[in-house]
Amino acid sequence: MKVRKTESGVEKISTMTRASACTEEKLSELIDTYDKLVFSICYKLTGDYFMAEDLMQETFLSAFQKYDSFDGSNEKAWICRIATNKSIDYMRSAGRRSVPTEDAFFELAVEQRGSPEEICMEEEIKERLAEKVGSLKPPYNEVARAYYLEERSPKEIAVRYGRSVKTVQTQIYRAREMLKKIYGKEETA
């Protein structure tokens, strides 16, 4: 350590000087020394082998480009911090980069709605149910239509028609029984 006298007293000057620009030899030395460590950091943070390899390359590229700003005190900690930051940045941006493909979108839509055959059958069943509901006497036809076809809750139906929830529940029960009888007659015929 060097010592320099100043007006205010003695000042110690570190012998460690700022690192100069990184050479290809120094980069090669960094890679040989820390490649496994940097890869393991990137892999543990991302969980993706191939992305860890890419991030390892980005880490060494960044170290090469910013070597002149490195203070030279702890090279291992510095390179590990670069690797950690690169991995964290990747993980933060990974969610934004995932764009669903058309295939994924349509597969999801099919899963939610079912196959075309199932959709067609469901529509046919709803049409038949609408016919049967229409044949019920009032007030059962309006309650059954709201409950079975519009898929409203008993509370919503009660508010809509100005009735109590219990009355609507009773009407739904009676409408269901009437529909069972209608469907039962069809099956025996």
C-alpha cells in the first residue's frame, strides 16, 4: 500500500488500480475460470439448460464490455452478480415474451367448448328444451326459460319477475317435474 502526504495528514492509496480494458486473453481466462460457476447460477435461476447457456454467454459478453468499469476488488463476486442479474432479467421478461400461438389458442377454445359434434348436440338439445319449455303453462314457462335456457340463478329470476326466491325455487321444481313428464311421454311413444 502506498502512502501519500497531504495537507490534512497521511492518506493511504490502494495498490489495486482500476482494471483496464478487457483483452481477449483476459476474457479467455475469465471463461476458463468461471464458466461452470456462471452456468450453474444461470441454470439454478432459470431451470432451463439451453437458456442457461445463452445467459452464460451474455454474462461473459457483458463482463468483456464493462471490464473497464470493474474496480478489480473481487472478480468472482462481480462475475456472479452479472450472471445473477442477467438471469433475473430473463425471468422477469419471460412472462411478457410468451405469446400464445394460434394452435394453442384454438386448442384452448376447443377444450373450453368441446368438439364440433358436442357443440352441435348441445345446441340441438337446447332447441328441443326450448320447445318443451314453451309448451309449459305460465308462470312455469318463463321461470323454466330463465333457469334452463338463460342459465339465471333463482335470485336473479326472483328480482326479474318481482317474486320471492322461495316462490321461484318452487316454480323451478314444478317446471322440472312437468318437463320430466313431457320427456317421459316422448320416450314411451
